[in-house]
Amino acid sequence: MNPKRILVVGAGHVGLYAALRLSKRLGAREAEVIVVDPQPHMTYQPFLPEAAAGSISPRHSVVPLRRELRRCTVVVGAVTQIDHAAKTASVQPIVGPTREIRYDQVIIAPGSVSRTLPIPGLHECGIGFKTIGEAIYLRNHVLDRLDVAAATPDSALRRRALTFVFVGGGYAGIEALAEMEDMTRAALRYYPELSPDDMRWVLVEATQRVLPEVDPDMGAYTVQQLLRRSMDIRLGTRLESCVDGLVKLSDGDSFPADTIVWTAGVKPSPMLDATDFPRDERGRITCEPTLQVVAGDQVVAGAWSAGDCAAVPDLTKEPGSYCSPSAQHAVRQANRMADNIVNVLRGLEPVPYQHRHAGSVASLGLYKGVAQVYGIKMKGLPAWFMHRTYHMSRIPSLNRKVRVVADWTLAFFLKREVVALGQLHDPREEFAEASQPVSAR
């Protein structure tokens, strides 16, 4: 019997966990699993705020695909087109010509990208917070602004350098804002020229609350904690423009800022535009509770999807509800989907995915947090401890768990690293200048 070929598009939470489970449950004679992703690693996104703040090493928040998926074939490249009618995918490797990969079953899990709006100046001045590269850049940029502020006698330039704007009050925005403020406050001990009062941290949220995943009282507690740290919280306010770093808000206020971080939601990967799969009005692939792709009432044979890019019905809620785009759902959907693919290959029926959302945890900086799990609400140190414990248990591989715990343990005894490595973003600049011909100089 020829082994079936299973193509996994994307190696995020869904792709990695699904491929790992498939490779364990299916023998080499049953199936070949091919994983395609532009990056050679999976990023554990809940750790991005701590990686940006220096609480853990950035390398420890990513999982190398080839180490973890030893029974799978890993192709580092971008899927540029999928023709499911012909069951072929076009893949553009890092270098070389495009290659065609034929498959019998396909998992579409490219994840999501930042959902932006046509705001003047955002493209030129903003930065997202979804990748490890963005997290490292933000850390280096913020620390670099401290150096700029400490070195200049110009008070206007100093205020601009020390103004940090975060747009979006969901988990990503709140955690990034809180962790970065915590880091810079710790760094100021090495900057006698600066004081905490010189910094301005602004959160811009279009709705009237933050952390919509938890109850309003927990969101209100979060706002109170941020206000106690002298942060500027603008609820019911929109970013209208940021041309040349001049931030203009819908409440009429305007001020210059060198740092504008966009965390206002996500949308399905644009890669889906180059496929022939059915999608809903929000661009998500339509799915059955079994995680099979569905067109109307007809299941699309051999196609599966889950995670941020999929509209998966939530059977624990009223009809018409869909699973939220969270890591909690993505990991469980991946395992259920892998088991269903095994069932289908072995002539059994797939089982619907059903999971009641356990709750949410968020870090508000070192020793500070908020959590609501199975209806139980926690604040402060207990919530922060639960946040770390939960995510340590969820990051894939024992290797990464040990490294993360080691980072946290060392942080109890050693001071936080607050050095900027800005040259990482343009490492050839100095050499290129030194190697220029004399005439060119």
C-alpha cells in the first residue's frame, strides 16, 4: 500500500501540534507528513512580551521544527497557491524555483497577520507584535530611545523619544505595554539623566474596556493597575493619524512619539487568497465541528483547517458561535484534527471538536497579573504565577520548558538584561562603510 501524503501548511500552534501527533500515530507505511512554513521554527506567541522584556531569551520562545518533527519532512518556504481540485500546492523555497507538492490530505493552518486600518502614517511608523523579530526589534528600539533621551539636551526630542504608544487593548497589547514599561523602569537605574516621570506610556483602545476575554470587573482592575503606574489610558479613542510620528487621536489630542505599536487585532493570512477553499465574510475558511473544510452543506474531502484562519463552530455555546482565535483552542483543535485524519485514513468516522474555554491569564509585568480560569478570578502575584505556570506547561518540547524555567530561575538572582543590540537590524552597515573604495567615500 502506498503511503498517503499529508501536507501541513503552516507550523504555528495548529501545524506543529497536528504534524507531531500525526507522525506519532501513523507509521511510515501509512502516511508521509510534509510541513511547509516560511520560518524554520514555531513561535510560542504568549511568550513574546516576556522575550521583548528580557525575562526569557528570545531563542527560548521558539521551537525548532527539524528538532521537534524528526519523523516529518520540513520544507522552509512559502506556499504561494493551493489547487485543491487537483490536490497540488505550489511552494516557493528560500532559494530556487517553485516546486509543486501533490497531496492526499491537506491541513491549512497559515495562522493570522496583524489586522491594520488605512490610518495615515501607520505603514511608515508603526510596528506589529506577532513575530519574534518584531519582539526583538521593539526591545532594542525602546532601549535605544532611552539612550537617545539621555544623550540629548533638547527637551522636545527627549519627550518624543520617551513617548510610547500602544494601540489595542487586547491581551497582546496589554501584556506588551505592561512588560515593556516594567523593563524600562528597571533600566532607568542606569540612566541618572532620566526619571520615571520623563516617560509617557499611552494605551489607545477604540472600545470602552480592555481584555474583552474576561469579565468587565477584571478589565477594570487591569486599567486601575496601569493607572497606578502613571500610564495614560485612552478608552473609546481611535488612532486617526501618525504621519512622521505625530500621533493624532479621535479625542482631539495630538503629540509626537517615536514608538507606535499596533496590537489591534488579527485577520486570516492573505495566503488564503491564493486557494480555492470556501471562506466566510471575515476571510476564514469555513469548517465543520470535525475540523473538515465545508462548502455550504458539502464537506470538502481531504481538506482540514483550524486555528486563527478557520471558522470552527463552538459547540459549547449557542448556535452561530465560533471558537475564539486563541492558543488554547488551537492546540486542542490540532490534536482533534490529527486524530480525525487518522480515523478517516483507517475508515472510521471523525469526531466533532468540543472544548469549553477554560479562561484566560495575562501578565502585567513582573509579579503582577490577572486571571479568570473556570470562573475563578485572581489578581496580582497568584495570577502572575498561574500565567507563568500555564504557559510553561504549554510550550512544546521538554527542551524549551527547561530553558524557560532556567531563565526565570536565574532572573531571581541576577539583574535583568537591559542592553540594546540595535546593530542586529542592520549588521552590514559598519562593514559596508569601511569597505567602500576611497573614491566612493
